[in-house]
Amino acid sequence: MLKRIKSMFAQKPDGNDNNANDENRLKLAASALLVEAAVMDGDFDDDERATIEKLLQERFELSSAEARDLISEAEQAVEGSVELYGFARTIKDTLEHDQRIEIIEMLWQVVLADGEVHHYESNLIRRLAGLIYISDRESGAAKKRVLEGLGNNTSS
């Protein structure tokens, strides 16, 4: 499994499946960042898992089973990795600016799923926003939109 994950981030092969490979790399990268946000506070609870599953289904048009499989792959990728740069670079290189802001919104949805924002979680999003070239202001606006969508006044 880890070999397959690593091969997704290896150089692109010369072939016609580059678009499919790029899409798979993007899905895994986004999933890994969402899982990392969920585990950052030391507790990957059911609300966070359900939020990630829903976000992946909506963003990538996946079935529930496909989203759960992707989450499992992402968990293994996060456990086997000590850095997030590769995942963030895939997001930065693959998505347009507005789409990268959507990823930040997705991250805020995961962080806010349990009703509280741990300082490790907000620090992670700040670092990831910088890596994918999203300003603090844009990230703050994304957080505000998520809070408004949740009807929540959680702050941090």
C-alpha cells in the first residue's frame, strides 16, 4: 500500500494515464491534508471522519465506500510521512487559486467538526496556506465562511 502511495508522487510516467494519475495524486494529497488536520489535536473522532468523508464525496464525486478507502490510504500516507510539503505541493501545482482556497475551507471544516480549534490545528492551516500560496487574510475569510455555514461562533 505504501509503495502504491509513493508511486503516486513519483515522476509522471510517459503515457496516456497522466490525467488519471494526476487526479489520483490530487485526491490522495487533499485527503492526507484533511486527515492530518483531523489528527493534529491527538483525536481523530467520528465527527471529523464523517466530515472528511462528506467533503471527499462532494469535492471528488466519490461514493461513500471510495471516500472511506481514500481516507484509509491517507491515514497510512500521513503515518508514513514526516512532512506535508509533498502533499501541499501537489495541491499547489494542480489546482487554481480559487480551488486552493476551497481546500483551505475544507481544512477548516474538518478542524471545526469537533466544535473547537486547537492551536496546533490553526497553526497547521496557517502553514499549509503558506505552502499553497493562500494568504492569511484569505484563510481567515475561509474560516469565517465555514463558521457562518455551521452557524457557530467558535473562535481561535
